[in-house]
Amino acid sequence: MRETIDLRSPDGTAARIALDGAEPVSWRVDGAEYLWSGDPEHWNRHAPWLFPVVGASAGGMVRVGGQAYPMAQHGFARDLPFTVVSRADDAVILRLVDGVETRRHYPFAFRLDIEARVRSAGLDFAITVANPGPDPLPYALGFHPAFPWPFAGGERAANGGYAVVFEKRERGAAPEVGAGGLLLRDERPVPLHGDTLPLDPAIFTEALVFRNATSRAMRFTGPNGRAIRMEVDEFPHLAVWTKPTAPFLSLECWTGHADWADFSGELAERDSQRLLAPGAEARHAVRLSLEA
């Protein structure tokens, strides 16, 4: 059984955050659940945090100073226990720091703080990445929440009235995803209609990755006008993903992305990997809202 912390706003909006991975495992508005259940038949996660890489690494390794270190897809933070820094009825701050286990994969000192806070019909996150070490810290951060599709259960279908609506027009193309989740230089078309992606399970043979997106928000909309809005700060890449037969949709935001299939360099040279100076901190934010 995962250890969790319950949060509640004055209006009754509630969330449950697991200490393992600082992962939100429930978000309830007016008694209805809006986070994916984590049903292992389809996908056994709810809304994991991705750190210190996003996506797959070439050969399952990252290279630092000429040495190779094993690195799982999306990094290790989602599988490690965080500690409680502070707690209130409606908010909690959780922390992960480097240790013996992390240094087997990532030979850097770091501090990752994730604050979760509920508000009326919303769930907000403030994330701080800190570099207490003497060397520049190469990192990527991502958030990978999934939501029930349809919102009220039942069967998904093409032309079911669900869509993802971006804040601005996005390019109607996404990188192909190759073996092991690595990105290919080839692109495939994405059936965008202006700022809107009508949802059809058949289009999700792989994640739709919008690199260097112009939007800072996207909305997962239903036929009755209800929508889940995700607004982000300091996450340049967006993605939309599901499995062909799974009743959920994931809206993702990333600072980095999977390796290109032809990449063979150092972690600090990885496309979109950020370099944080010694003693510096970087801040990112995600805001989830239910719009009726």
C-alpha cells in the first residue's frame, strides 16, 4: 500500500498525493474523479513526474564524463520516495535529494521539490530544481498526468465529441517514434484543425509530441462543454498520449524529450536538456483546472 497525503480545499475539491514519486493519484471535484485510476490492465500509473530525463535514452544509458550510466525511461524520480518538507490542509511540499541509489544512474547532487496545492476545481504544482553541487546540472523535467476518457466512464469512440484544444495553433506534424521510444528525424502528420485536435483512438499509435510548442495551455474538452485545462510555465514541449484500447488520455508537458535515435553524446549535450549552474535553482509550474 502506497503512503499518501490527502489535501482538501475549503470548497471540497480534494487530491491525494503519494510519497512514492510525489505522484498525484486522485483529484476529485464535486465528488467526481478526474485522474486516471491506474488500472494495471492499461497503465499502472496516474500522473508521474519525470526526472532527470524525459523519455528514452539511447542504449538505455546516459554518458557523463565519458562514463555510461544506466537510465530508465523517464528517469528515476517517479519510483523513489519523497520526504515531507511542509504540510497544510490544502497543500504539501515533497522533496527528493540525491543519494547512493540516484548516483548509480546520475552522478550529480540535486534537490527536487514539488509543491501540490488544491483550490476550487483545481490542482496546482510548483516545482523547484536546485543544484547544490560544484558542477553544472544537466536535467529535464516532465509531468505525465492521465485523465479518464470519457470523463464519466463508458466507451471511447471516434467522433465522440472529445478533443484537445490548444491555446494557439500548433504545427500539424510530430516526430516519428522509433525502437525503444527514441525519436526519429522523420515526421508524421497530426490531424489538427486549427487549434483543435479531434480525438480518435486510432491516431495514437504513438505519442503526439509538439516540440517547442507555441501554446502554454491545452484543454481536454468533452461533448457537454466540460473540460480539463492544463496550463504550464517553463515547459516548452507538449505531448498527447494514450494506448489504443485504454480509457484515458494523457496531457504531458516536458522541458526535454527522448533522445534522437542517432544521438551518441554526453547527457549535457542531449537535445533540450537544461544546464543549471552550481548553486542555482530553476522553477516550473503546472495548473490543472476543471472547467464546467
